[in-house]
Amino acid sequence: MMKRYVALFAVLGLTVACSHGEESECSKYVSLLGGTNPRSVFESVSEKKCQDAVPILKDMFDPRQGKYNKEILRVLTEIWDPNPLNFKAESEKFSKKKPLYLEILKLALQSPETAVVAASSIEEWALQDLRPDLVKFLRDDLQSSQAQFSPAYAPALRAVCADNMGGYSEDLEDIYLAMLDSSPDIQGIEVNKLAAVALGEIKT
């Protein structure tokens, strides 16, 4: 029995040590992000879940002309841990970096090439802090003469209407109506269906 406990504690200890990356390895990879070829360490940062890379990745992300925007967002979604319940150290490390994740997702909503992933991530992780940003994102694009972000409408609308994000709201009626009237050939028929359901819910 004692041997079983010793073996179990050894496994747990190894898990704790590797959780969110070996500190020495992460330090090496994070330092290389500032080099001439940051792409070469993206996979390692992702695999080791190096939270200390988040501030640098945020500085690298540029919604207008960022060279690595798609890859940065992919890395961030892979190292993200919205429910770090296993160990206290993970929780503390994640909570310190969470505001930076939110800032990067806000930036990602400003680029057509990353908006879909950003909206989907906000939906998946139920980031209530970013609901106002999603609402503005939808309203601004729907009012624009040249909608650029229609592929992101579906995950964005699902997010703002989700129960854990506030649910259906009369304040968003203008968005629902605009989406219902928009062409499904552009935004996808799912958006029209979601808008119709939303309007039905607020009317009843």
C-alpha cells in the first residue's frame, strides 16, 4: 500500500512540475520570440503552455498588418486554460495573464482574418467581459456600407445571446433585425435563423 502511495505522489509531482511548461524551457522559448524568427518557437510555446509568452505575443499582434496574427491567435487558444482547477500555481499564473488574453481577442476582432476565431473563442469560453465588444463589433459592421466581418456573425451572435453571456436582449433588436434582413448568401443562413429566434424570444 505504501509503495502505491509513493508511486502516486511521484506521478502527481511530475504533473505539477510539467504543468504550464517547465520554467527553464519556457524561459528559453519566450526569449526566442523576440528574435528574427519567432515562428520557429510557436509550437514549443504552445506545447509547453508558456504563459509568460502571452505579453510578448500581445505586443506582436497587429490587426492592421501583423505578420503572424493567425498563428499567434492559434498559439493563444492552445495555451489558454479558462478553468485552471488542478493546481493553485496554474490558477495564479492564468489569472495574471487573463487581461492580456482579453486584449488580444479584442484586437483579433478588428481583423477579418482572425475575427471568426476570436468570436468563437469568446463564445466557447463565455467571456462576459467581452460581450460589449462583440455587440459593438456586430453593430458597427452591420451599419457599414461594406460589411467585412460577416463570416464571424454566427459565433458572435451565438455568444451574445447565450444564457451564460446575458441571453436575448431587447437592446439588441436592431442587430437582430439587420441580420434577419441581410442576405444568407453573404452571412450564412444560420445567422438569419439565429436572428429570427432572437426576435421571437424578445417579442414573447
